[in-house]
Amino acid sequence: MTQRVDLATVMDRLAIDELISGYAAAVDDGDWEAYRALFTPSGRADYGSAGGAAGPAAEVAGWLATTMELFPVRQHLIVNRRIRLEDRGGYPGDAAEVLADFLNPMRLRGPDESGDAATAVSPNFVAAGRYTFALARTPDGWRIDGVTVHEKWRRLSL
């Protein structure tokens, strides 16, 4: 590989890392407009293994918006990212796959809570597993063409 190809690969990896971090922040912040913007127009999301919705990302964002109201406090951690860039004869292509583990601690909304995260007093809920992200390079940069959640475990704790 040439230095130019090596630099392009590093830049792609940094952009992909930013995209995945943006995904976590959008979900945690409840920024569903930003969530939708992370996907290609045909992008899909599948939360089926966690008992959730699957379908076009724009529609799944609506399900997430409603579901996440149950959790006024959430902090989504996405770690151990393995980025596999499409290889086009020694040059980076326009597709990538990311396998990444997640740990998602949240606090359930209590019956008397107004929604203020600082006053949430109900039990904690933690879920963990692995994401598979299918990515595509677009004129606007890397976008998610598909994300699938593979939940491995969850627990409720006081």
C-alpha cells in the first residue's frame, strides 16, 4: 500500500469511529433527528433480539423515541470495535462492517417521576451484547445501512 492509501484507510477508520459514537450519543440523548441522519435513505435497524422493532431506520426511530421514555437516564457504551473495510485490490472500498460490543446501563422511570433525570430513583436496568453495523460510503460521508442488535444478557438491579 502507498502512504496515500494508508492515510485514506486511517481517515475512513476515524470517520467510522465517529459515526458509531454518534449513534450511541443520539440514542442516549434522545436525538431522533440525529439518529435518522446517521442512516442511508434505505437504512434499517433491527432490535428484535432485545424484544424491539425491526424495519426502516426512520420508522424504528419512532419506536425508540417512545420506548426510551421509560428510561430517563441512559448511557450507551460501545466498545471493542472491529472495523472491516471493503478491500478493492489494496484500496479501501465504499462498504464496511463493524462488530462492536455494547453495555447499556439505564435507569427505569419510577411511577412518580416527572422525567427529570436528576431525580430518577427507580431501579437500574442493564443490557449488553454486540452490534453488527453495515456501513456505506455516501456523498455525505459514512452512513449506517443496517444495524442489528444481538443482545446477550440483561438484568434489573436496585
